Amino acid sequence: MTGPAPRHSQRLLGTLLGDYWFWRREHLPSAALVDLLREFGLTESAARAAIQRAAARHLVTTSKNGRRTAYGVPDRTHRLIISHLRRLLEFGAEDREWDGRWTFAMFSVPESQREDRRTLRGRLRWLGFGPLYDGVWVSPWDRTAEALQVLGGLGVGTATVARADVSERVPPAGNPLRAWDLDELSQSYADFLARWTGLRERVAAGEVGPAEALVGRTRVMTEWRAFPDLDPDLPGELLPAGWPRARARRCFLDIYDALGPVAEQRFRQIITPHAPELAGLAAHRTSTDITRGAAPEAFPSDDDLDWAGPLGEP
């Protein structure tokens, strides 16, 4: 599979380490990581810059053996990766029962604290809230404790968090579901299916080799990671008939799980010239073993979100 070089090179590095080098203590040579990133269209200089930026942010650790530099994954990053993978791979499972109530987070942040307001909105969106009105965000799930934690952590004192039923007589403009554009969201799922169904069929037919498997598996993960920001796992009771989320999720998981062994083979092929003694330690993760290694951390910091989560890389 071909495509443009990814914009978020540090995030790509995190995805690769999370999928094939999770909870390993051994350090991988920098040249091996560079070759991994070059599989996705990065130049050597761009790949090295991405690795160095991750090291500067303490998301990977550095070691040296003579003139050879190697990088490892600290415990904090392992836990962060697991937290993000859990969020992505469990998203859309539709295994929660909705109690018919909504969580409202209402706040006022002065214009002079614009950066705090931006951070607050980003964190609420991460929790699955959507903006209903200015200063009023809403979630269909009980996120009371998490919202209070975010507001308190940012020192937002003028705020209220409440769980409530919404009257059936509320005018259409006041329906909490308006916090999300369902037409646009449905189209996004349909577009995802249109882009990836062909690969899914080729995977099922055994037509995808190791190099394409590594790139394709990572790219489908990269696209899927956008959906938890767009859709808070809206309850099925609120959605139109034929809603495409479940089909899109099945397509994603079929590709991700089936390509795991083949992509792992390519990962090992890339590592072998640089560290043959380490290549055999690589292992792929599937959607059924995402919690292997450690429990997820508490709410991630902005820097963590930026590296492995939904926000853009600087």
C-alpha cells in the first residue's frame, strides 16, 4: 500500500513501538528505528528528527555502546501506549447500556485565559464530550468524575457538572445530540469503509505480503484513531437505522488482527540487519490482548495526548 508520508512522525513511532515492541526492556538501534520510519515515506533526516524529538520529551530513553545509539521505551510510555490502544481498540464495541441520562459540563473561562480554555476543550473532547453551546459541553455517558478532575486540574472555579434527563419537549435546537454532526459522522464512517474494504478483502484472500502488511496495518490504525474524537461512542438508541460504525469497526479489526503476524514478520526483517539478536523479540498485539503489560495511566497530559493521542503534533 502506498500513500503520502505521515505528518505525525512521533505518533507513528509510538504506534510502531506499541504494536511490535510493547513492554520490552531492550533498546533498539537508532538505525533500525530510522529504517522502520522510512517504510512510511519519511526521509532519513526526518526519521532521525522524530526519534530525537521523542527522546527530548522523555518518551523514549537513550543508551550508547561506543558510537552506536539505541533507544528504549520507558514504563511511562508503555502505560501510555496501552491506554491509547485500549481507547482505540475498544471504541465502537457497543457493549454498554445507556441509562438515558446526559452529563453536562458547564463552565466560564475568561478571555484572558484563552490557552486554558483551549486545553480544557481538548481534554473534554478526549473524554467524549461535545460542544452543545458556548461553555456547555455534553456527553451521553457518566463522565462526572473525569470532568471534575479536568476542571479542577486547570483551576476552573466557575463550573458545574451535572447528570440529567432531557425532557422530550425540548426544542430540536436544544437536543444534546446536536453537539455532533451525525450526517458528517456517518459519511466519515462510509468513507473509511470505501477506503479499506478492498484491503480487507485482499487480506482475507491472503494476498498481502509483509511490507504492505506493516504499512497498511499502521495506516488503518492511524485513520481509525480519529473516530473517538469525532464520536463519543454514541448510544445505539440515539442513532439512525443502519448506522455504519459497527461495520467500520469490523473492517478495521479484521485488517488489524489478520495482518498482525505478517506485519510482525516485516518488523523483524527491518530490525535483523541492525540487531539480529533482538529481531526475534518483536511480537504483534491484537485487539483481544490490548491490556497485556500494564493498566492504563490516569488522564494523560497534553504532551502525552499530543504524542500518541488525537491532537496534532507541533
